[in-house]
Amino acid sequence: MDRLTQLQDAIDKMALLFVSSLDHLTKNAPLVPLHPNVPVVSTDHGMPQDQLQNSAQELALDISRQAKELEALIDNLPGISQTPEAQIHDLEDLAQQNAKATVEYELAVKEAKELLQEVTFALRRIAEDQSIRS
């Protein structure tokens, strides 16, 4: 797997961790009154405070680990420690290599088409010779 795909997967995992954590905390947090005059009607919502605290700490650790993994992946990207000018120079070199490869590819395709025409012509001639002899 290439580095950018690994980075994308790690970012997706981080986003999923955030969403899952928010969902878990929202669903399991106990209800609290917003105003002293408005009582909490339901008492069966949420999990015990110590259990919620433990799960919140576990979720925070998961997010922290994933952030460290993301940081490591970013630090290992090629050229990340180069100056912007050096990165631009590398990109220009890659663009030149790409242009050269494109020309070579187009020449190879042209040659393949010519060879295909020659083979097709030869096969037609063989087929005509066979039909004349029959």
C-alpha cells in the first residue's frame, strides 16, 4: 500500500473515531438539568458516571494513538522535510519525466497500431491465398 493511501486510511480512521466517540458519549451521558426549575424527567438514560469516565478515557487514548500514527505517516512522506523550492524543483523534474514517458508511450502506441495493420494485412493475404487454393 502506498504512503498516500495509508495516510488517507489513517485520516478516515481518525474521523470514524471522532464520530464514534461523540455518538457514544452523546448516547450514554446522563441527563443533566439545564435550569434549576426544570427537572430531569428520565432517570434511566446514560451509564454510571465512573463507567462513562472510563469509556471516555479509553476513547481519548484511541484518538491520541491515532493522532500519533497520523503524525508519523505525515513525517515519513517524501519531501516533507524539504524546502518549498526544493519540492517545486522535484515536481518540475517529475513533470519532465512524465512528459518524456508520455511521448514514449505515444510512440509505442503508434508502433503497435502499425504492427497491427501489418499483421491484419498479412492475415488477409493468407486468407485470400487459402480461399483461392480451395
